[in-house]
Amino acid sequence: MSHEPVEKIKGLPENAYTELREGEEYQPVMPPSKAVPEVTAWSVIWGLIMAIVFSAAAAYLGLKIGQVFEAAIPIAIIAVGLSTLAKRKGALGENVIIQSIGASSGVIVAGAIFTLPALYILNLEAEFYQVFLSSLFGGILGILFLIPFRKYFVADMHGKFPFPEATATTEVLVSGEKGGKQARLLVVSGLIGGIYDFIIATFGWWSEVVTTRVIPAGEALAEKAKLVFKLNVGAAVMGIGYIIGLKYTAIIAAGSFVGWFVIIPIINYFAPGLTEAVGSNITLTVGQMSAEQIFSNYVRPIGIGGIAMAGIIGIIRSSGIIRKAFGLAVSELTGKHSAIPKEELRTRRDLPMSIIAGGILFTTILLLVFFYFGVVHNITHALIALGIVMVIAFLFTTVAANAIAIVGTNPVSGMTLMTLIITSLVMASAGLSGTSGMVAALIIGGVVCTALSMAGGFITDLKIGYWLGSSPYKQQTWKFLGTFVSAATVGGVIILLNKTYGFTGKDALVAPQANAMAAVIEPMMSGKPAPWALYAAGAFLSLILTMIGVPALAFSLGMFIPLHLNTPLLVGGIIAHIVSTRSKDTSLNRARKERGTLIASGFIAGGALMGVVSALLRHGGINYVNPEWFESHSAEILGFVMFLILCGYLIWKSLRAKVEE
């Protein structure tokens, strides 16, 4: 697959970020032969603070709506803003380290929340150390497996891969003055979003979800035709929609609309006496169910089938990359294509291969001990689990890195679902099934998912460092510390959120990926009936969507995630389209879109962080919500008004952007 060279980043010196030509040497921003301030007390402390804060925020938001926001750009903005306020000179190297350590949060969260909450969903015993160690070991393996490929992805293929997220983050890091202004705007929008969502969660001054049941006609439609429209009015969710953009939010919403406004009314009209969801255990007839119950029993399984097939399609499409990745890995580790050059320049120095090999061996031993004493308690099963983790994580590491380098999106959920299916089949064949088998499969999946997520995210950090002249071995060394802190934070937040809200039930957090994993793995390990016909329908729907060029994963997620969480995504996407197309001046449109992105990032970070604070308060018994008012129609109307004000602020503030000279 060939790629056109990407455009030069505005603000970088002429000798940085340029496509290498024959005989041309790369000249980074920071002199490669000189010592520059990178790893300092300032950069390490702030990097760890960012890792803790964004791990908690991303875990909460990811479990609430199934979308993990990318932490790299907001962290880079904050890092530059802090260095500007502190008047630190030559802080570029420090900011790269802050960003690299802090960005561990997003990748560890993505790896953990896709699988590990399924332990609680299936009512299985799960301890903190299991959640923490699976995330930690997965993150460490992702780092160690990726390092030998650093030179290939960031240097040998320089100018061939666009690296969209790395490009945006690098532009922030090199724009010191601009970054300082951005940091202030980010803080203000973060306070607005955080206070707004905190009022909803802790005080309940207005409802979080608005529905058409608020008017008599809407109540009648919901009762007779099972037609109901819902909207979550949270700041963080709407901000996520702005970041995603109109195209994909429209596809996600389309999947949701098909489920709620086509499938549910059809089932209600043609099969009011149906008591079984094509194989699952149900006690109510369709006529007795609400629209929400029909969604859970009939529409969601279709979404699960679609998600699974979309993952399989992604693996098949990546088969060529997997073959190339395996060959590259063998050549790297056998020394035929050394990825660790022996130049003395710090910008070309990775961790020594002896440390990498020793780290992989040591992590392998610790993983075996963990599986034996902490998961399966059987040496044969522990060895099988170890083999699955090492083989799959190694083979798919470069697939994840390649995906991030090209499109900025890591298909980790599809690869993890495949891992769970393979693990379930292998473990069941080896005699491990039931609850023990489910625990083992999910923890194995958690390790693999985190490893692949880390590999994809870390290649972004290393590319940023390459463009800016950082020391790779310093990024690699301190990434381990960020991984440790992020894994500990995520483990605690997942347990806290499970105890406070749970992941199943009316008011629970959605945790869509984990619910999908649980729904697929339970029948395979327990022999319970499953709605296989509905799974198959979703799988064929994904195939059809793929044939006509519609992203099947986004559409299927829309069918799985509740309607009230998809509609604000669409609102955010529409706002992003409005602010970026109102002018005939392309530069002005871009400036407005970027300013809106910053405000939306503030909404996301502030809303998610205060969501965690609200969960802590509620867990401690502090909750000022009056349920009678919070669920009233008046509170819904007020919530809708407040949401309109919030959207108006985002549009107004974004349109005030000016083109920088």
C-alpha cells in the first residue's frame, strides 16, 4: 500500500519533518549530538500526574459510552501551557517526555475496559491484582515487542506513513506560544464541562436523559408503537461526538436509528406474542415489553454479531500485513535486519537488545506465575494461556502499529474478540470451561488487548520523538513507569465504578465492548443457549455494509450502544460540521474546527474527571440527587434547555477563531 507524503507541519523548522530523499540525512529539531533537558523531575512528575488524571477520566468515559478519547493531544497542550506559565526555557524535550508518560493512560484504558469489566458483568470473582497485573503485563509486552520495530516505522518508512495523531500532537508541541493560549482555553472549557456534568451526577438539578415521553403524544407512541427518542445531555458525550466528526457519528447514529425506529417497531407489530429471542431465555412476550426491553433482547444481539464480524473482516484484510510483520519480526530478532543501530547519536539509540530480550523473558516468567497462582491454578492451563498471549501479542504488534501509522485508528477490539474466541476454544478443548474458563479467557484477552493497544499508541510517541529529536531510549525507559501508574489507576477506577454503578441494569454504565465480549464468551464456556440466529443476522449485516463501503464496526456499535448515548454524538458531529464549513475561507474553517476541538476536549476531560469524582462521592454515600425531581418531565425539559445552551457556547466560541499569520 503506497501513501503520498504528508504535508509539512506548520511551525517546524525546514530541516524537520521532511520526506527523506536518497542520500539525505535526517536533522531533528533538537541537536542529535548534544544533551538536552528531557528527563527531569518536572517532566517525570507532570507526566505521572497526566497518566493518573487521564487514566481515571478515560476509564469513566470509555465505560459510559464505549469511546476512549485520545489523551496525547490534550496532554501535549497542557504540557506546553505549563512550561509557558512556568517560563521554562528549552522545554521541548521535557514536554515530549510528559506527553509520552501521560499518553500511557489512553492505551492502558482501551486495553482494560474492552475486556476486564466482563468479569463483573458475568458475576465472576475478580480481584484488584488480576485487573492491575493483566493491564501491567500487557502494557509491558506491548512496549518490549514494539521497540525492535521502531527504526522501521519511524525512520525507514519516514514520509510513507501519515501518522495523523502524531502530526497533530507534534504541531502542538512545537507551537509554544500558541500552546499556552490553548492551555488556558482548555482549562476554561474543562471547568465548564466538569461543573455541568458534576451538577447532573451529584446534585441532579436537571435530568441526564431527555426522551419524547416528556409530551403526551410521545408517551403514547412509546407505549403503543414502541417508538421513543432519547438524548443524553452530558457535556463529555457531546464533546466526543465533535471530536469524532459528522461522518462516523452519522454512521453510528444510523445503526442506532435502524435498531430503534425500524427493527423494534417491526418486531412489536408482527410478533407481539413472541416469547423467545430466537434461542435465549425470556419470560415476557414482545407485547409486554417496553422499547428498552425489546432493544436489550433482540436488537443488541444483532449488534454483537455485527461487531464480531467486523472484527473478523478487519483481521482478514490485515492478513497480508500480518505475514509481512511476522517476517520482519523474525529478521529483527535474528539480527538479519538489526533495528538497534550502534551509532552514538542519542536520537538513534534504543534500549539495548539484551535488555529487551531479558525483559521479555522476565515478563514471560512473571506471566506464567500470574496465570498459575492467580488465574487457572493448573500448570498445563497456565502454559497454554502463556502461549496464546505471547504468540498473538507478538504477531499482531506490528499490525496495531501499522494501523495507527496509516489511519490513526487501532482495530484492537476486533483482534481481541478473535483472541477470546481462540482462547475459549483452546481452553475448552484442554478441559477448562465454566466460570474458571471464562475468567481465564477474559484475563488472557485483557493482556493481549492491552499489549496491542500499547503497541499502537507507543509508535505515535516514538514518531513524535523522531520528528522533534528526542532520545528514543529515554522515551522507552520512562514509558514503563507511565504504564505502571496507569494500570494501577485503571484497576482502581474499574472496581470503583462497578461498585458504584455496575455494568448491567437500568442505571449502569454501558461498557459496550465488555458486554459484547461477555455475551459471546458465556455460551461458549457454559453451554447456555444463545441467540445465534440474531448473531448471524448481525454478521451478515456487517458483510453487506462492508460490500457497499459502509464502516461495519461503527454501524454495529450504534446498534449495540443505547440510543440516548448515540444521539449526542451525532449532535457533536453536526456542530463540528457547522463550524468548519460556514466560511468560504479554508484557513478560517480549519482554525474554527481546531478551536472547537480544543473546547470539546475540555468538555471531555472535565466531564469525565468530574464523573469519577461523582462516583467517589456516591461510593462514599454522598449523593444529593432527588430521584423524584431527577426523573420528572420538568427536569427533562430543563436538561434539554441546558444542553442547547452548552451547544450554543461551543458553536459561538468556535466561530470566534481567527486565522494566525
